[in-house]
Amino acid sequence: MRAGRIDDEETRSQVLRLLRESSHPFLSGQELSRQLGISRAAIWKQIEQLRNLGYDIVAIPARGYHLQAGPERLTPAELRQGLQTALVGRDIHCFSSIPSTNSHACQLAEGGATEGTVVVADAQSAGKGRLGRSWASPPGVNLYLSLILRPPVPPREAPLMTFLSSLAVARTIEDVTGLVPTVKWPNDVLLNGRKVAGLLNEMSAESERIHYVVLGIGLNINMRADEFPADLRYPATSLLLATGSLQSRLALCRRLFAELDELYRDYLANGHEGIMNGWLRYFDLLNVMVEVFDGHGSQRGRVSGVADDGALLLLGDDGAIRRILAGDVRPVPAVDPT
Ligand code: BTN
């Protein structure tokens, strides 16, 4: 055995290096112990610590250890691997921690950052949610990103950007996990009725021209149940909780860039139809009786569609169609006739 005490962190990274570099799928505790000159019990301790840090290490008796997946590092170089977007991700800014990717993206946009610039963070210390709420943003588990766009359209078309980002998130989830999410009007993406992603768009504009829109996306990926804030106002989930397995943040982020890129370019070339039709495929409240709460009161009606400008169309008992511009929509529970 090697004399002297090796610092825990150094040992951990040595164990990790050997697992990564091993030419065999499994590396035995005995071999690790031999190469590092420490006991098998010490190796086991390091494996447990790596697992606590989010590394997925399989241990099989008589075979040894196999590293399935590690908490990936979100870096510009990693995110660019295999990325074939024309616009999204032209410029990528990554941070291990930042107050809010949206706030940073707004600053970059004010300074003239090019369209397609993205800001990605491993953690946010002051992640912003809608209606002045905060967005739980622990490190190593989720995706927090903001995309700068400069659509050459008047500000009245800006709501469409919310549909664009929720559609991109829904498609990404379906592509990567095979699960089919639903979208909530006007934003949010849900899995089994629980919120898995939140969207926050910020805009700078004058009367007929948008200077920039920042699309902020928070996607819960590998968050465990005990990592959600206790005081959440809505039921939430993560891809880990919904699928039962850890997901690659890098793969999801690259896929999301590709979906955002495709949808935005289609919008610039052909208008809003592609986005709205795609979004309606994930919308499960069409023709459903709902109640809309807008902070002052509520109104009921049957959802008859979504207008081109993003307004929810509600058919009332009087046969009139009302346009809803904002509010929280909930299905009205069916009354049991018995
Ligand atoms: C919501 O309340 O549903 C919206 C949440 C939006 C969170 C994302 S995380 C990345 C981006 N940066 C922020 O500060 N907020 C958005």
C-alpha cells in the first residue's frame, strides 16, 4: 500500500479517471486498489461519494465497477459537438453559476449580442420565474438557458415566441425520452399533469419593432423529489422522476437547440402556422370545459382554439367567443350525474 494519506478529492478523481479510461467495461475493486495503492474499502468509500455527486456507477459482484454516466459539464465545446444549427448556439456562454441566465442574456442583447446567442448555466442563484416568483435552480441536475432572438416583426407577434419555446421543449422531451408531454396555455410543459419545464420570455421593443426577445427555459432533468422546494405552488416533476432514469443534459440541450433553430427558421420563412399547428398537437384542452383565473376573478367556457396572436378562445354558454390574453387555465371537473 502507498505510504502517506492521499487527499480524498484526488483519490476520487483518480478512481474516476481509471473507470473512464478502462479498456474493459468493468474494473474490479481489486484492480483499482492495486493501481491506486489504497484498500478496497477505501475504493468503495470513493465510489459511494462519486454516486452522491451524481455519477451513475454500476457495481456487480465478481466483475467490478462500471461508470454509466457522470454529471456532464455544460461547456461551449461540449454543446457544439455535433450541433448542426444555422442560428441557435452561434455564440454560447456557459457559467457554472450565475444569478439568472435571462438577466445575463438581456445584458448581452443590450450590448448588441448577435441573434442565436445562448446563455447556459449549471446553477442559478436568483433564477427568475413568472409573476415575480423564483425558479429553483440547483447545480448539476437541470437545464437553465436563455436564447436571444431578434425577430423582424412588430411586438404584437411576440407572444408567438412563447409557443415556439414550449413546442421546442415538448418535442425535445418526446424525441429524447419517448414520453409525450402536454403544453399548458400560454406556457409551461407538463408530464403526467406535473410541470417539468417553465418558460420566461423577456422583450425590449418600440411600437413597431422588437429590439430583442430573450427566451428563458428551465427544464427539470435529473432533479430528485427531495430537491424540489417544499413550498411549490404547483405539482412539479423532472425527467428522472417521470422516466426512472438519469438523462443526459448535454444531449437534451443540443436537441433543444436544434428544435428551437428549426422552428424559428420555419417561422421566419413561413409565418406562425407551423408553430401553432405543432403546439396544438401537445395541447390537451381543445373542446374541454375550463375555468380561467386571472387574479381578479374567473370565467368558464369551452376551449375552441388559440388565435394567431396567442389569445385563448373560449366559447361561453351564450354562444359568444371570448379572447383570453392571460390567466391560469384549469379543466372543470365533470359532474357525476348519478
Ligand atoms: C415559470 O415561472 O414557469 C418560468 C420559469 C423560467 C425559468 C428559466 S431558467 C432559465 C431562465 N433564467 C431565469 O432566470 N429564468 C428562466
